Amino acid sequence: MKNFPTLRDWIDDLAEHDLLTIAKPGLSLNFELAALAHRLDGEKATFFPEPSGHAIPVVSGIMSNRPWIARAMGVDEKGILKKYQEAVSSPLPCKVVPKSNAKVQEVVHQGPIDLAALLPAPVHNEHDGGAYITAGLLISANPKTGKQNVSINRCQLQGGNKMGVSVSSRDTGAFLAESERQGKPMPITIVIGVDVMTLLASQALVGQDQDELEVAGALHGQPLEVVKSISNDLMIPAQAEIAIEGFFVPGVREPEGPFGEFTQYYGPKGERFVIEITTVTHRKSPLFHTIIGGGTEHLMLGAVPREASFLTNMQRVFPNVLNVHLPKGGVGRYHLIVQIKKIYEGSAKNIIFSALSMHHDVKMVVVVDEDIDIYNAAEVDWAIATRFQADKDLVLESNCRASKLDPTSRGGIGAKLGIDATKPLDAKPEQFLRIKVPGAAELNLEQVTQKINATRWRESLAHAQVKPSS
């Protein structure tokens, strides 16, 4: 298994596989950078030298394809969720290294800090409220226990050393509530440019006092190297590119947004938490990672960890659940496909109820049989078309907790839908017998086709003359 201990190692691998495009120097941070990354979304990552003349280059789209994630994890695509499940269940404590061994602290900035001048934060979507840090791991600690939490939050540069932050993380929100109750600022460090396993681990759905950096170590197969932040006690990935240290200002809210979200709509402008920055550290020649709001990288980073968590929780109760998938068409959050080995009638509906309760974001669940490829949207649609009847296979519940970013929800209240697209167990064998052309899957195309220009097809007509019968 090839390991990628830093972001740079992974970018090298993308380049070796012809999956990296290098932009012309000087593309604008305002929309132009995002436009190119968006055009190549899911096909290639993009490296931007000197964006808007800035010395720090930007990279985007590094995890925008499921096969890439599999290769980074050292497994095939079918093994992604199993490896992630194992990492969550068997985390590895981090390895603390001294500052001298921490690349992320090679250069230190303190005193008056102008984030916009220091960092090449882009403006992505047309109506975004400004420049954003979108791939920063926000590291905080439980004020009661000191245990760390990692999340990704959209951070809008507000001028000088201030950022407006939309806090959607359950744990970070709870920590903030407790800090404000005590009237104390809450220390944070935002880390940009981490290795891809740490990026994936940051989205793990784990208990409140489980540090996601320990999940990162398990994904690597060895403890993650961390170093103490310069101005607070938070431990951060030592080989990252950039670290931004500061604190949430208690009791202060200022306008933030709009921002292009995973829904591919805008998260609205609102009064949000404010962070003041005291220290910035980075490598001698740092690299800035940005995630285009609503792009495939954004969706994949949320989907894969959730799939692993959902699968673990569901298999505890329903061992016949084989696999789950949060498809791109459901923005990697709202639609869940569940593949089962059907044993009992009615079990699909029980599984639907369980799946809908996994997370408030899930608004539709489709349960299919084991012969359906859940990563193929056409297969899933076919299962619904041929194995589902609305009068008996539909589950519908209203007034449930839902995603506040869903534009159809009513302040986070919405409906839940379940579809049982499985075959009845008592069906006659011929009723659901799938058509199959013998030998099609095994056919060697090189052995049965000619390597000639297809425009020469008419030449075959000379050999196709049929004499009239006498």
C-alpha cells in the first residue's frame, strides 16, 4: 500500500496518473480560479500558480472522484467503507512532535494580521458574500473535558484579522455554547492543506470526545504526527501547509454569507460567530487548498464518511444490510440508497425507518436488492420502475427534523420519504428474471472487431449480395 503522509505526496500521485492540470499563472482569485476548477470537476485536480499575483499557489479538486479516494486509501472502491469503518472503530492516538519537526510552523506571523493579504482565499460562486476559507479543518476542544474536535466550516474573511464562521458542527456548536455560558473566548486553530486521510477523517461521525485526528492515524496505519499550536494548547497536524490560530469572540455575531453550499444553492446571509486571529504559521513555501462550494469534492468529503457511519449503525441492527450509498444527485446528503439481502417481507420498511433516523439530512431512502448496483443511478431508477408500487411500498412522514440548508424545508422541518424497491419473496422465478445476452460481459472486443475506419462499412455490402431463389 502506498501512503500519502502529506498533501504534496498526494498531488505528486495525481500528477503521475495525469490527473492534475496546471493553470496559467495569475488567474484571478475572483471567480476565474473557481471557473477552471469547476470545468475540470471530477476529472482532474487543478494547481494554480500565483493566483491574482499572490505568492502562495492554490490547489483544488484533489478528492473529487471516488476511485481517487479508493487509491488514496489503498483499497478498491468496494473496500472504501470497510476501511473507514475500521478506522473509526480502532482509532490511533496521535504522535506529538516538537516544533522543530513540524513543517506547519516553519514560518510564524504574529501581531497585526491581514488575512486577505497573507492568504490567497478565493471567491467561488457568483453571489458569495466574499472570499472564503473552505478547506480549513477547524480544531477546537471541549471546555469541560479538553478533548478535541475537528470539523470543516465555511470561514468568510471579514477584513483584517476577523472571520465570520457558520457553525453547523454539532460538537463545535456545543463547545461554543458552553464557552459563551462561561463568558470566555474559545480557542481554535484552523489548518489548511492537510493530507487526504486527515481530510477524510475530519468528517467522521464520531462521539463528542473522540478526536478525528486519531481516526486519521488509523486510516494511515500509523499515528498522525501533531504539534502544539503556538498560541493555544490545541494539537494540529504537524505536516500541514498552513495553520490559523485565534478564538471565537463570546457573545458577538456579525453578518456572514451568502455562500454556495453542497445543495448547489446558497446558504443565506445571517448573523454568525466571529473569530479573531492572533497567529498564522505555515511552511516556508506553503500551498493553499480550496474546496469549490457545491462541487464534487465538497460532496464526496461529506458522503463517504457518512456512508461508513450509516453502514456501521445499520448493520448492528440489520445484518442483511450489504451496502449504502449517498449519490451525487442527492447532494451526497439527502438521498440514501440501501442494498440488502432480503430475508423477510416487511424488513425493507423497518430498514427505511432506521435509515431515516440516521441523520436529519436524510430525506429519502431507497431500499434495493443485492443484484442492483447502487452506484449506478440508472440501475436504481430501474429497480424503482420495476419493483415498486406506491400504494404498498411507499413510506411518507411529515413534520420531521430536516436540513436547514434544504431550500424546501421550513426552518429545518420537512418530510421524509421511503421507497421499498425490492422484489417480493414469494414472486415466481420468471417474474423478475433479468434479461441477459449470453457472453456479452465476457466478450473480448479486440477479437471480434476490426481496426479499420468505420466509414468503410459499405465495402462489406459487396459480399452481401443475395441471389434470388429459383
